[in-house]
Amino acid sequence: MSGGVSVLTLSGRAVLPVIPDLARLRVEVFREWPYLYDGDLDYERRYLAKYADLDGATIVVARDGERVVGASTALPLATAEAAMQKPFRDAGLGVADWYYFGESVLDRAYRGRGLGVAFFAGREARARELGYRRTTFCAVQRPADHPLKPADYVPLDAFWTKRGYARRDELVASFDWQDIDQPGETSHPMVFWTRELPPG
């Protein structure tokens, strides 16, 4: 429990019941800075459905009662999209060695309660369970002077560093999506962060 909210680690067919709520939450949260994603519920449902079938895929879910208020995803990097693997292959890093942490989303009302730490802890525990010692995630990069950047925005770099992750500027992927202020899809650089998990 974290502030009255339960955190569960789900895999396989157990993820299916949470997909509708999680798809809705992803569309809502990803409209915010820095993603600014003009999302689509049908696409999100299809995207999340793969977590029920992929070996090693995980969704860590935060619930307040029966309501899904947050979640984070993870899967072996070797089963991720080719574009996600490319920076590692180009750098001569074996993709089979890495457990990839996907996106985390959390209802605004539940932020600041330690759930971000719980999401990392849950995914790292799952990585260890599957035999991985190297974990990674990537974060979108936006211009500092972007017109939609909130004046009070605080980057998560310090939080990630405290969790033991190091920014790897040489590992950069590129993904296309439509921003809320754009007429169509544009390319977005995503910089990876990595960690070697300690024994335990």
C-alpha cells in the first residue's frame, strides 16, 4: 500500500481487465507536458493488449479501491519495437541483456505519494525475477523554450538519478506521434537512461 493505494504487479492474461482504464488514463496523462500526445483510445487498447501475450511483459498497476489511478509498463528490450532496440544495437550493446521500462502514468491527484518509487521498485523486482540485471527507459526531449512548457515544470532527472539511473546521451531513439498543437505526426528524440541493478 502507498497512501491508501494498492500497487500490484500483473503479467499475462491478468493484465486484460485493467486495459480499458489504463488506455483512458494514458490518453489523459500523455496530453500533458512533456509528451503532448494527441492520443487515441482504440490505439492505446491495442498497444496495451500485447502485454497479455509477450513473455516477460509486466504492468505495475496502482488502484484506489477498484479504480486504476496509475500504471507503468515493462518488457524485455528484445521484444520491444525495432526502433527501441536500434540505439543499443548501434552501440554494440546486446538487447537480450536489458529489461525495458515503458511509460508511467499517474492521475494528477495521486502524485507526490511515493507511487513513482513504487513503480520503479515493482519493475526492478520483476526484472530480477526474470534474471535481468540491466534496466533502461527513455524520456522525450523537448526544447527548453517550447511554447507549451509549463512555467512550473520540474524535470524528473533528479528523481531518476536518485533511483540509480544514468543518462546516456549516446543512446537516442526517435518516435513519431501527433502533438496536441500540431496537424500531424512529427519526430521526437527519446534519450535513454540505464542502470545496473545491484544483487538482491
